[in-house]
Amino acid sequence: MQKLGLWSLLLIGSLLMLAGCGSSDSEASSDGGSGGDSQELRLAHNLSEDHPVHKALEKFASGVDEKTNGEVTVKIFANGVLGSEKEVLEQLQSGAIDMTKVSAGALESFSNEYSVFSLPYIFKSKDHYRKVMESDVVQEIYQSTEDKGFVGLTYFDSGARSFYTKDTPIQTPADLEGLKIRVMDSPTAIQMVELLGGTPTPMPYGEIYTALQQGVVDGAESNPTALTTGKHGEVAKAFSRNEHTMIPDIAIISKQTWDSLSDEQKTAFEEAAKEATEYHTEIWNKAMEEAVAEAKEMGVEFNDVDKEPFIEAVQPMHEEFKQDNRIAEIMEQIKSLTE
């Protein structure tokens, strides 16, 4: 009986020691980085690791690590390994991931304010576009999805979008008549192509090459990098620079994650995001030049066009957008920033 009592005491003592160790570990991991621990955030996107946006996101992650002294780190999942843009957005809302990068066009269904970016010819020039994107107007749009569980953090230039086709240059809106044109699954993009006389065909970006090859669509609309990184220049040989839209990519963060950060950490995130955007602007301009040169080597012909007939054809969209008071207000603010 005495031996049994001794073993019981030893066993109880051991269990108490283990419980104490477990409690200590739990406290260390939950108090935001004390004791050398860090909070790791998950950022997912569907672009390749050699894409300028991915490189800019790496710059952002590095900046966050440095500016928070390692209290917060960002792990990036590229190449769509965690799902499509739509799937990743759903994961972000459910809390499975913390951040992502999506086209502003994909955010229209969450906030009507984002549809302004898809309105053709809302920006008068590339300088006007950048002036708007750096303004308070966009900061307000970033907050418009707060009730949907996420907010915008920064933007990345995705270039001016133009039409490219298998063989027929689009010199005027009349040239789109009877052509099936791939567009993003965006109500604004669909309406634009309809007004210009084409037949809009929404489909995922990854399906465009095969669709062009098999004649499912006659063309698409994007920036010149689609010809090279997407290999669309192998089947589409006419790129017409009508530059109907300049739709930015938006880096967004879960509202729950954002609220979990301290004020100092939020400031670090904002600074890192700004630096990432500046870095992206530098490498994006170079990437665009290289894409055009490479596409020409693939046999793609670039055509400059008179934009006025295109601008006139989509004016009904501008009038329709103005029927929404909030959108009309944003449009007026954008117009006021014209250089």
C-alpha cells in the first residue's frame, strides 16, 4: 500500500508538470508574438511565381516581417494551389485564409462601388488612373466591403485592356459584330462588349487558350502580357490598342484578421503595401515592354486605333451608372482628378 501511494504521488506530480508546460506554450502562442513566436498569415492567389504581382506580394511579405520585427509573417500560396479567385474569396470570408489578390472586376458582386473600375474609359490616361488610385476616393471603396468580411489594402496595375483576336483587327466597334469575345464574369464587361456589337462569352482565364484554338471564342480582351504568359499569342495574332478599361488588381485582407492587428502592426501593413505597389509599378512597366516585344516575335501584330468611336458607343453605360447616387458621386470625384 505504501508503494502504491508513492507511485500515485509521483504520477500526479508528473501530470501537474506536463499541464504546467502545456499552459505555458498556449499562452506564448496566443499573445501575439511574445517569447519569439509570430503570427503567420496565409495569402493565396492564382498567378505564377514569375508574375510581377507575385513578386510585389513577396516584397509586401518581406516588408511586413521587417516592419513588425517578425511579430507577423505572411506565407504566400501562388499558382491557384488553394483554388480559383472565387474559391479563395470564399475561403477568406470563412477565415481559412487571411489575404488574397483579385481583380477589381471580381469584387463587383460584393460592392457595387468596385464596378466603377470596370466602366470603360472612366480614366482619361494612365497618369489619371494612378492619380485616382492613390486618392481618398479609392480608400473609401476599399472600406465598402467591410460588412462582407474584408477590406482593401492596396492595388496593383494590371495594364490597359484591349481586344485581341485570332486574325481580324478590331479597328472600329463594327469589327466586333458577330464575334464571340471572352470576358471576365463581370456584368460591366458583358454590357460593354454588347454595346460595342460583340457577343460576350464569360469564362475562366485558364480556358481562353483552348477556347481560341478550338474556335469557341474569336477573341478576348486583356493587356499584352496575356499574349505571352498565357501563350494566347500562339493563336491570336491581332492585338488592337483601343484600351477600353484599366481594371486594377486589389490586395484584400480579412476584416477579422485586420482587426486582430495592433495599431502599430496596421501601420506596418499599410507602409509595406505602399512600398509593394511602388515596386510593382517599376517591374510592371518593364514587363509590359518585354511582353510586347516577345509577342511580336510570336507573330502578333499590334494595331493603334481611334478610340473615339469606342468611347461614344459605351456612353449609355456612363449614363446608366449615374442613376446610382453613390456611383455618380464616385464618377464625379474621379473626373475632378483629371490632370
